[in-house]
Amino acid sequence: MSTIQNYIEENKDRFLEELISLLKIPSVSADKAYKSAVLNTADFVLESLKKAGCDLVEMCETPGYPIIYGEKIIDKNLPTVLVYGHYDVQPADPIELWTSPPFEPVIKKTAIHPEGAIFARGACDDKGQMYMHVKALEYMTSTGNLPCNVKFMIEGEEEVGSESLSWFVPRNIEKLANDVILISDTGMIANDIPSITTGLRGLSYVEVEVTGPNRDLHSGLYGGAVANPINILTKMIASLHDENNHITIPGFYDNVEELSAAERAAMAKAPFSLTAYEKSIAIGAVYGEKGYSTNERNAIRPTLDVNGIWGGYTGEGAKTVIASKAFAKISMRLVPNQDWRAITTLFKNHFESIAPAAVKVLVKPHHGGQGYVTPTDNIAYQAASKAYETSFGKTPIPQRSGGSIPIVALFEQHLKSKTILMGFGLDSDAIHSPDEHFGIWNYLKGIETIPYFYKYFTDLSKTE
């Protein structure tokens, strides 16, 4: 395995060029205008898996965007690793806040990435991290260092709820059979502090619509006599948190997992600078649920956030109207034991109940998923830890993430296997935001570390 560093050094320019070519394709799954680009990205991934050494590669049709499946089976008696990733990306809006076009990748040096980072939509989430696995496979197959079987399942709808994947998985249980699932769609604490994500929050995502009069009205003629849906909506949203930033929906916290004092103390040992955190996102102070630290608020506590709100006139100049309708998109990050469907129902019932008679309220559920906690006492976690130790020279810190990958719980339900989350991105990489980027060092370090996971997982499987 000592040749991995040499292989990366010899091929790093090509590895970067290939990733840049992938990032140029605007595979925005949320917008139908990009449908052809999403399909072109699927083609790119399919061809990449072929070139990397998969013996079988298929474009599996679904009710939505296709799932790319690939496999390299060297011995059915050996363990099988199933790699999951996604080739779709978030919308790039607001475009004007990017310092370079989102689908014209450029490499820039930053204080955190002095060797350079690739700036483009999808650089870190998840094209860059997904493609690390493709290049790691290329290394293992081309040098004869693949120690076990590998399967790939790369989807195109992760950013819109993975609906087609939920359809695909239960219909292909035998095809997807594995001993462990490996995902790189998370991050680590810092380049000199490796970490493994051991928990993910669940998600409930809804859209709300508040309707008042049957048309937009003149605010002078009707103002003060007719309910303004925008005013009403903002009051309803404001009421969803109390003075302690506690969510006020009845029953919301009924099944929330409460960590013990010992577990919270262990979390607090992870390196964290509140000053650096505030400075990194240019805020004067942190803000959140009373009684919990910043790292607890964004990892082990549930949240409710407005992701978008609109209504009325937003164009240039003035237009004095009372809008007929107002809208908002709201997401709730959930912790283990909170069922996302039950939470969606609680939200719907509560939001409708607090609406005044002067307006009508419609709650439209979009998508969601369960939270997940991966055990740290199994051989897959031990293999991942040893892999990081080998490439970083340090034992990784287990940490829970505030993000959501709803399909992880789905995998365990249908495929009966655990998931290991080996992320190489950083919180500062601005995923879902303008100027998303991924460090070149991180990209190459992922390619270096992943083959060690295969080696150690295979070795530990033999001892079980």
C-alpha cells in the first residue's frame, strides 16, 4: 500500500482535471431546466467507473433520475463494500454572491487551503468527495491492491430527497448486498484534526402557503381592514420559538434523545474555538437554544429554520399592495428517535391551528428522513479509524454531525448493514452556499485514505 502516495503524485494533475470536468456540468436536480445536464453527469459517472476498473457498470432507470451502479467482484468469499454518493448538486443561487461562476471551476489559494481549493458548486457536496472513491478504486485495481469486493451506487436526487433511491433500494436488495456501506458526504474537524462522523440528524422539510384576499389589494384602500398574509405568516413563524429558542410545537420534543452528562462532556473535548467560529461566518455572537453549547445545538439538538420566505412585490421601486399570498420553506433537523413523518404531522396540525380565521393555510410536505447513529465498537469503524491513523498519523475523533443524509437509515432498514461516514470536507467549504469549494489537499488525502479502509476492513473481517 506504500505506493498510494506515489500513485497520487504521478496522477494528481489528471485527478484534478477530471474533477474539474465533472464540476463543469450543472447537475441541479431541483430545477427541471437542468435535466439534460443531470443526465450528462450520470453518463460521466458511468464512464468514470468503467475506466476505474469496475467489471459491471449499469445505468439503472428509476421513476426519476438514473442510479449508476458499478461493481468489481474479485471473490465472493471476501467482504463487500458498497460505496454511496450522489452526482446532483444544490442550485447555485444567489449567483451574484459568487466570486467566480459556480459552474466554471477555478483553483484559488485560501488561508485554510494554501495549496489551493477548487471553487465550484458541488466541489465538496458531493462530486469531489464521491469522485475520491472512483480514483481510489482506480488505484487499487490498476496496482493489484483491491483486497475485497466493491459496489457503487451513485444517485442523482440526493439534494431533493432521494425519492427514486427509496424506490430503487428495496427492489434491488440482492444486487446491493454488502458487508458495510461507505459514504463520503460529511466533513472533519480540521485538516490536522481528522474525525469520523458517528451521527446524523434527520430531516422534515415543508412548504407553507398563507392566503388572504382573492387578489392583491391596494394597501391604502384596504390596509388595516384586511389581513395581510405576509404579516400573518411572519407572526406565525415567530411563534414557533419561545424566548429560550425552544420549539413550541406541542409534542415536538417527546422522543428526543437526551445525551448523558458523560456523553456531553466527551463531546466538549473536541477542539473548538467560539471566537474563530464567529469570525469565520462574520457574526457578532452565536444564537440558539438556551442551556446548550454551540456544538450541541448543531449536532444533538433538533432545530426549526426558515429556508426561504416570499410574497408580494419584490421588484425594483415601490408597489403598495397587500399580497394575496405569502409562502415559506421550513426545515426541521431531527435527532435520533424523532420520526420525521410524525414530526411533519405535528408541524402541520400546529401551524394550521395557530392561523387566524382571516387567512387560509396550506402545509405541503416535501421530503424527509430519519436520523442515524453509527456504532463505534464494530470492525467497520475500527477499520476507518486505522485508515485515518495511517494517512494522518493521528487517531480520528468521533463526532456527531448536524447534517442529514436521510437514506442512511433507509439502507440499514432494507440492506441490514451499517454505514461508515468518512468525510474529508471542512465546515468552511461553504456547501449549499456561494463560493462552495474543496481543498486540493483534502481531495487527494481522501484518495490516499480510502484504500486503507478496504485493507483494514478486509483484515479485520478475517478475524471475526
